[in-house]
Amino acid sequence: MTEQGLDFALVVFHGIEAAEEAYSRAPREVDGVAWAQEIAFVEHHRHDRLAVRGTFAGHYVDADDAEAFIGPRTAEAAIGGAAVGAVLGPPGFVVGLVGGGLAGSVSEEHASAHNRSAFFDQVRAEVPERSSAVILMAPPEHVDAMVGALDGHGGDVVRHSLTPEAVTALQAAVAGSPSAAPPP
């Protein structure tokens, strides 16, 4: 992917699954076009948690801030809940164990670190919580085609012309993800 003449665009939709729904309602517009192989979907959940899946800058990105839900807090809360529940006998023990584990996993998920990089920081800034987006970094004509295909599906377009430095920073942010290029 060349660093010259690239745009970064998002079509932002209100609702966590709205971007994928809009994309699926536009199959005639997206079938067989180059940009359809270059997009990723973003979900911005409560508590500033992001999920990004799809192709970005030639890499397949599958990142989810909300995946860290089992850890020390989960175990501590499960043991504490089981101890308190044990006072009520075997059924109380089980309810305490499960309830404590669930409460601990929610606490663990909310306390875990967010993905941070130029890519995630940009997406977090552009997509409001409880919203989703279709994102693309590509030549302007591919971005025009994506915007046109998703026009009329209820999304708001956010578009930036990128400097070579910005392209490099966004590419570096996803460089550790697997290549999206088909095998030779």
C-alpha cells in the first residue's frame, strides 16, 4: 500500500451493530469492488471499549478491549462469593461461587487496559460510544465508492486526507496483525 494519496474514512452509525447491518443491506453496491476487501468494522462499546475486526492497511485486525474478563479479580470474587454463600449451605456455596465469579469478571473487564496506538486512538476519537463504523484507509476513489455505497443507510461520513507520516503511524499500529494478502 503506497503512502501517497490515501484517505482515512469512517461511516459512523448509531448502534453497536448498525454498521454491519448497513453494509449487509448494500450488497449490490459492494459485490466485487476493491474497497469491500479493505474495510474493517468497529464497535465502540460502553466504558470506552473497542472491538475492531476486518482488513486495515493490508492486515487482518481482530482486536477487542472487552476480551479480558478472566483474571485475578474473577478468581478472588468467586472465592469470596463461595465463602459467603457457604454459610447458607451447598446451594448458597454454588450461588456465591457463580455470582462472585460473574461480578469479578465484570470488574476485571472494566479494569483491563485499552488498546492504545495511533490507530485505536484515532478510531476511539471518531466513533462515539454505543456506535459502530465501517472504516477504510485507501486511495480517494475507493473511499468515494464506499461512501457512495453506504449513502442513504443512515451513517455519518468522517474523512481525512492523510499525510505520509500519518499513514506510516496507522500502518505501524496494525503491523503486528496477520497479513490480509492471499497466500501465493
